[in-house]
Amino acid sequence: MKKRVAILISGGGSNMVRLVEDMADPDHPAEPVLVLANDPAAGGLEKARALGVPTAVVDHRPFRGDRAAFEAALQAELEKARPDIICLAGFMRVLTEGFVRKWQGRMLNIHPSLLPKYRGLHTHARALQAGDVEHGCTVHEVTPELDDGPILGQARVPVKPGDTPETLAARVLRQEHRLYPAVLRRFAAGDRTPVMLD
Ligand code: GRF
């Protein structure tokens, strides 16, 4: 039986597209069953529909900061799709401990830095600010601590003279598109050995 995967997005969904395209391989151990966004204007929704994946939206704004109510609505959509694995792919809402504990060990996230460096936002600007010569991205299991769970994969990029946060972000994103599918393929087969890409 293939593992059922739900992908949570907030924006353009380029990582989501790579995951779905990789799962089109008949030998892949998983299949996409839902793309769920917290913003009805998320560009990734249209891309998911074009790829034939069911979509749903739980807009966080009407909940006016009531995270428990927002997450209850997320949970209801997820229970309809019955995923075995959740992939956070550019999902920009911080989830509460209660929600994370429900899915712990079955929820992955991609973060644009070489964790544990630069948890949180603005990772590319912070790497440049620090004068780093190397940067990259990480896929990790989601735990209650933000950007903290067991690492399942990392990919590195050089920081080049003249780099801006934008040029560095673009170089990292290309690696994200290689790393996340490689990690999901291994994770869905029950293998948590980290994937390391250069
Ligand atoms: C990626 O850089 C990801 O690491 C970060 O948000 C960005 C989302 O990109 N969390 P996309 O929506 O997958 O194109």
C-alpha cells in the first residue's frame, strides 16, 4: 500500500510541485492525496489542481489568532484525506504543540538553512550578514520546537561574492527541489537515514 501524503502550503508551491511530480513515478512508495493551503490566493493551489491533486483551503485570517480553532479546521480537512505523512512545504503558520504531537513522527518540513543554524525567518540575509561561505537547506521531522526536529536531509550551496538574499535564495531553492523529493521517497519507505546532497 502506498503511503498517503498531504502537502501544506502558503504560497507558490514550487516544492509541492516537485514532490507531486516525483510521486508520479509508479515505483514511488507514496502518493499525494491533498494539497492544503491557509491562503485562498496561494499560487500553488492552481498548480496542484493542474497536477490532478485534490485541494482544500483553511484561511487562517477569519480565526483572528485563535490558533486552536484554526488547527481544528485544519485537522478536519486532514482527517477527510487520511494522510499517513504530512509535508510542510512553504507553510508559514507556526503550529501549536498540541497539533504537532498529533502528527509527530509523520510530519516533515523544509527549512532554507543548514539547521541548527538560522532557525526562523530571513535565513539568507542572516547567512550573508554572518559572512558564511556555505549555506543550504534542511528537511527535518517537525517537533514542538520551531525548526528543531531530527534532520532527515541537507543540501549545501556555496555563498558567492556579490550574493544578495535573493540570489542566494534562488540557489538554495534549486537544492530544495532536489532534496525534499529524495527525503520523502526514503521516509515513505520507512528509512530515516539522512540524505546529504552537495
Ligand atoms: C522555500 O524556500 C521554503 O524553504 C520556505 O518557503 C519557501 C517556499 O517556497 N519555507 P515554495 O512555496 O515551495 O515555492
